[in-house]
Amino acid sequence: KQSGDTATVLTLPGGKILAIVTNMQGTSEEPNHRVITLRYTADGKLDATYGTKGIAPISVPNRTATTSGAVYSNGKVFVGMTTMTEARSTGAVARINSDGSLDKTYGANGIADISTESSAAINDIDVAPDGSATVAGTTKRNAACDETQGLIAQLKPNGKADTSFGTAGVTYSSIGFSNETKSVTHDSNGKVVAAGYAQRESDGVAQFSVLRIMPTGKLDASFGNGGVGTYSLSDQEDIGSQVAVDSTGRIVVGGTQWSEIPEPSLQGCGKLTDQTFRTANALDRSGFELLRLKADGSRDSAFGNNGAVVTPIDGGAAASSLEVTAESIQMAGFSFTKELRYSVTVARYFA
């Protein structure tokens, strides 16, 4: 049996549409996933000039793969992926030509691996005008304690690691007990802006987290607290998952409120003796959340309640995309009723 999970849809010049999908095969114990791209004409038909009858898989030798995001830039499509073997997972970026083939001049035959000390997953990708790619991801910080840490990695236009950025092209986030970097973009000054969530050292409850990073890979000391900001939006858990910078330099973060904090479980990892963990139960997700910050990382008090807006949705909801214009902020995701009837859900807010 096979199923698919669409990660990204891009509108290309001329009105064509590209969908990047994880084609899920195998079993949960032995997955054999692969990434497939599909291009449609403006009227919704598969484009026969692309790949084979409109479909082009991304071949990753000896590994399975999933995708989490893609960007179109200068005639090429950059696809962020997590590739897997039995031993570990590795973040990677594929660059695709306009006909669906891999660009063999990029990385190793079209695929650039992100070098990290332990297993890593890629959550988002952004591409600069010169073709350099910046990815946001997550890696293990302490596997025994289930601690993760966010990562930001940068690749040169040829797919090689940008060694002028961070350490060997990678910068890690050490916020809180555990953290994840879920989304990445750049501001008008070329600085990296990344967002996700961090679990507090005191009780493990998740908060929105935002980092601003200089082109060298070092934290920007003029932002937040030494380049980092953490923000609680509610008395529940706040999971940031998307970030954007508007035309005036304000930072907008979108995410999901988790409605219940599970019972603490005893750890013994030297940091917390009574650590709280979230469950993977989607029913805990209760609504959309928005946070707007000034360029220095302080909350924008002119927006919502001290910069924050929480939108509960009956049954539950989770956000998956964010779009910011001069007039409005739009979030999209899914919602569900108590009877588990799911719907695509879009919310629009005045900017």
C-alpha cells in the first residue's frame, strides 16, 4: 500500500504549479519513503513536458527520504529533505532543473547533505538571490534524555557547506531543556531569522522561540536576549512553526496552541528532576497562535494582546502555513470536530 503527504505547493512563472510530495511506502517499522514532484499546467492537468508524464521522483541512492519544504529560485527548485538509513537520518537539499531532473552540478549529483554529529531532520528551507540555501532543522542533543536542539545550516550556491557560517556551516540552538527550529527566513539586511519552540528549563513547558543570526552564523546580539527570544502566548503550550518578516522589518511567528499539558514524568538527566513532555496526540492541538515582534525582538504591543493573538477553534486545530502582506496576516492548517471530521481551515487577521 502507498500513500502521499503533500509538503509544499509552489506557483511557478507562467502559472504552472509544482507539488512536492512524500510518497510513503513500506511499513512503520520498515519505511521506504521517497520524494516525488508533480507539475501541473495552469488548468490543473499534469504537465507532460515535466519528468515522465508530469511526475519526477527524486532519487536518493540507498536511502529513503521525506520532504518538508521547497523554494523556487532562478529557474531551479530547491527541496529540503530528511534522508534515512537504518543507522541514522541526515538532512539534505536537492536542486531540480526545470524538466524535473536533478541538477548534477549541485552538491553530489544534485543532492547536498548537511553534515551533523548525530541524526538530523530538516524542517524548512529558504534560498537567497545568489542561490545559497539556508535550512532549519533539528538534531539530538542528548538521546538518553530525549533532548533535541535546533540547527541552522547554510550551503553555498554549488551545494557545498558554507564554512564561513557557524561551525563547518552549521549553527546549533541551545535554548531551554530541549528545542526545535521549525522555520527559517531572511530579513532585508540578510540576517537569518529562525523560529520554533523551546521547552523551559523549570518545567519543560513549550514557548515560541525566535533566533536572529548574523551572516557569520553567530547570534545577533542586538536582538532579544543575546540573539534569542522566548515568548509565552498562553497558559498552555505554545508551539511555533512558521516565521515571516514583513516589509517594515517586524517578525511574525505562527504556530499552534496545545490545550493540555500531560502529567510530568520522572527523568534524572541532571537538568530537570520532574520533566513535562507533550504527547503526539493531535487532539491536544486547540487553535492557531500568532506573535508579532519589533525588529529588536520585543513584543509589538500594537498587535493583539501585547503582540499575541490566540484563536481557539472548537474541537481542535493546527497551523501549517503563514503568509504576511502589508494589509493582513493569513494562517492555514486544519481543524477537526469532536467527531474527528477534518477540514482545511484558513484564518485572516488585520495587520
